[in-house]
Amino acid sequence: MDRVAGQPVRTAHHPPGTVTPGSSAEVARLLATVYHRLLQTYGPQGWWPAESPFEIVVGAILVQHTTWRNAERAIAALKGAGVLTPPAIAALDPAALAALIRPAGFYRTKARKLQTFARYLLARYGGDLEALLAQPTETLRRELLSLYGIGPETADTLLLYAAGRPVFVVDRYTLRLLARLGLAVGARPAAVQALCQAVLPPDPALYNEYHALIVRHSVVRCRARPRCHGCPLADLCPSAGENTPGPVHGTGGEMSARLAQ
């Protein structure tokens, strides 16, 4: 039996809209192999880099449409100003908040998003983020999606990294990698998420590491123009060798390099 992170992978019916190369057992086997090879190549990624669940929320909003390096600079500015708390962000002048997070780009919009979340948290939960995150998974997801600035990907990121729920995050990196592997050609994110959750063990730690490894691999090799030479997944990938510029060196690096593309 194939195993991922010490747990058996599962078999299930394929969700509608997902293109797969064979049975659910084959899909499970492929996903398990991909995980183990990426882990062997890049090692544990140590996600999410934050000192508190609220910092995860802030980071998930700031990283929208930018690199983690830029989001990290904005978080550092908030910390330096002593305002990385729900009450401080809620009370801050919008222009002052926008100026602090300017490195993250779209700073006026993101300032509004941060203040919307902080003010909602204060009004509904007295500023207690743990109370919000204690909601049942589907209830919490609907509640997050009801807030300005939180879409499906950000909501799932918060469910996994802040709330510790077994929700597989599907972003552009996940879609690109799985499409090249023949698992998600033209599929919608929800269908890809359903496929992964159907065959992988419902383990938040596994989903955390898997998503981080996919991002790392997508930054280093599986880019828009892939670098397939020496790729640890080349023998599994029907797209291997297409438009690849050649060898890649230096696969290590800090979090600031992971979302550099």
C-alpha cells in the first residue's frame, strides 16, 4: 500500500472536471511519489513563517498578487511600528496603514482588506482570533469568504495554516504542476482540491508540507517556462522537456526566495 507521511493513501471516485491518467489508485500512487520526491529534493519547508495566527492572516492577505519577499517587508514594517495586532490595525488611519504596507503592492486595497478583517474580528469575536478559528471547517470557510478581500485561495490558506484544518490549498502553482503531470488539465481549483483530498490522508501537517513543496518546486523548476533538466519529477511528467532552458543550480534558500517568481 502506498503511504504519504506514514499514512496510507486512499482510493476514491474522481471529481467531475478533473482529468486523470487512470484509476484513483494510480492517482494516489502518483501523488505519493511526487510528495516523497519533492521532500527528498528540497527537504521540509517550515511553513507558515509567522509568530502568531494573526500574523498568518496578515501575511495571507499581503501576499496576494505579489511575492512573499514583498509581503515580508510589509509585515516587518507593521512589526516595527508596533501595530501588528487587530486593535492597532483597526484603529490606524487608512493612509498610514497603506504607507506601512506599501512594499506589498496594491497597498490601499490591502489596507482596506486588513482593516475589514480586524474590525470584523473585534466586533464579532472581541478580537479573539482563536474563537473565530474554532468554528467548524465549512462554517469557518463561509464566514471567511463573506469578508472583503478573502477569496477561496486565501480562505483555504487560513484554514490550513492558521486553523490547522485538513484543507488542500490549490493555487496557480498547484494547478500548473498537476496539469503538467496530467492530473488537472483544464480543471477548476475546486475539482483539483477535491481530487487531492479524496486520495490523500486528511492530515493538516501533510497538506502544509505538500503545498509548501509544490510552491518551492514551482519557483525553482516548474515555472511558466519549465526547467526540466534534472527535475526529480521528469520521468513522471508527460510535459518534461518542453521549452526547458537547461540545468538549474542552487535549490536551497530561505522563505524570501520561495515565492520570488
